[in-house]
Amino acid sequence: MAATIKDVAAAAGVGIATVSRVFSGAGAVSAATRERVLAAARELDYRPSAVGRSLKTRRTGGLGLAVPDVTDPFCAELVAGVLDCARSLGQHVLLDVTLGDPAREAEIAERFAEQRVDGVIALPSGSGEPWSGFVRTGVPLVYAGRRPSGHPEGRQGRGGGGEAARARAGGGVPAVLADDAAGIRSAAEYLVGLGHRRIGFLGAPAPGAPPDAREDAFRAALAALGVPVEEDLVARARPTRDSAYAAAAGLLQRRSDLTAVLASGNLSGEAAVLVARELDLRVPADLSIAMVDDVAWAELCDPPLTAVARPGRDIGYRACELAARDTGRETGRRAPSGPVLLPTDLIVRGSCAPTPIRRDRARH
């Protein structure tokens, strides 16, 4: 017969409440008493009841994790970081995939609330609307890798919109992000330094959506370098392979004078490589390509792709730490007032070269 909490209390010579405090981590217990209780539990092979604990705390325990696509290399790294951290904290993780669908994302948020998880890490696929109801539950929510589009504090100084807008976009929700603005800026400066002036930006938010931090950073970087941004060189796409391919094909066929492309993610970078190959454009002799996300296949391309490396695993780990510590209520530490920014690195490879003196893409 399995040992009970009463058996442990009797073996350790303490009350049931003391045993409960030892295993819940709530309340003061001396080190000697704690060790005596744990020794008794080991001797009796006692396992605390997760069901009983959840009935008492009204929490099922564990952390929820929502990402758009587990097959995406960056998402996979982020998930790995969350799992590493959760394992070190003794937490389990409930993983679900939004597929970039706001309705599905809202269903996942509602399910996490119903399951009474201890906290949630989310890589939002669009606006913060799917998570607006979850925020009101008071359960810790942390955005990882990206803030919702239109976030009042995530748009390079474009604030405003009032309390309602902040609630819809996730205002006040902690976030752990890569410093995308610095990464985009370093890539843009590198291309301009090679002599490029007609630089396409591939993978901006879909039509109707506000510019995101990466597009803002691209525009700001070129403006600071005295290079005008032509609207025709900004190609918009949804976060799918088909949309990215269509945007890349449209951009490269529309602008034969283009000398370089900066892709805002690995999907749009992959699309740029495929379309350039189909158009018989030599990289980098005819077209230089750089992208955000240093995924595994970037180094296997011919030539290898210049890329901005984002620390996906570290982002997941730090976001899990924030979510698991219950926004500082147990540790006494306060959640960060602004996003936690982790540095990016520009990895220079063979896909970029000085701009050609003369271009005649019509031959290709």
C-alpha cells in the first residue's frame, strides 16, 4: 500500500502541515526539519499527490507553450530552450501549435486558462487579441521571440493608442526578444558598405498589418545611411512558404535593377534563394542575399548565406524562467518593465559581394 502524508509525518515526528509545507515550498521550515521529512519520504517511497495539490492550489501545474510551427528552425530552438529550463525547474510543459491562425491561437489560450497552468510562454503569430482574455486571468504570460504586431512599445518609438489598444496588443506582458533592430541595422550597414543602394526588404508584414520592428529598423538604418527607401522594394508576405515565394518572385521580377535582398526571416530567405535560382541569377555576382535567422541550411547553400543569428534557445530559456517564477510573486523580484533583449550576431558568408558596376538582368 502506498505511503501517505500521514505516514511521513509520523515517521519524521512532525505534523501533517509541516510535511505539506516541505513539499509545497510554501511556509517556513527549518533546514533540519526539512531534511528529516525528506529522509522519511525517501524511506517510505512517498510520492506527493499531484491531484491533491492541484485541488488545493486550483492549478494543474506545468507551463503552457504556444508557437506557430514546431518545424520552423527558430521555433524548434525556442522550444528546446523552454524544455531545458523547465526540466531544470522540475516543471512539465504543455506544447501546442497555432499554425499562424488567430482563431486557433485564441482556442489554445482559452484551453491553457481552463487547464489552470502555472504560466504560459507564447510566440504570437499576429496581434495580441487571442491572448487578451488570458491576460485577465492573472496567470503569468511571457511573449518569446516576438511581440504581437502593433504592440505600442514594440514599434521603434511609435507609441500611443490608449489603454484599450495596449490591452489588445499585450501591453504590460513581459517579453524576451532578440535585438532584431540591431541585427537588421548591422545587415543593412554591411550591404550599404558593399556599395548597394537598391536593397529589397523581403518578408515585411502582410498587407493591412502595421510595419513590424524589423521593417522599422530596415527603414531607419537606410535613412541614417542616406539611402532612400523605395516602397516598391519592400515586399510583403504572410508567414507561409507560398506567400514568401510569391513575394520574392514578385520583387525580383518587378525590379531587375535590384542588387541586394535582405530577408526578414528564414522563410523569406529560402524563397529568395529559390527564386534567384529559377531566374538564373548568380549569387552574389548578380544578387547579394542576406537574411535574419542563421538556420542550419544557410551554411549549406552554395554560396553559404550571410545571416543574422538570433539566440532562439536562450530566448526560450529566459522566457521560461520569467513565466515559472510567477512574475516575481514567490521570489519577491519584479517582472522587467520592458522587454529583455538578447544580442544578435551578423554571420558574414559568401552570399554577399560588392555591387556590380553594370547590371543587365534581362539577359538572364
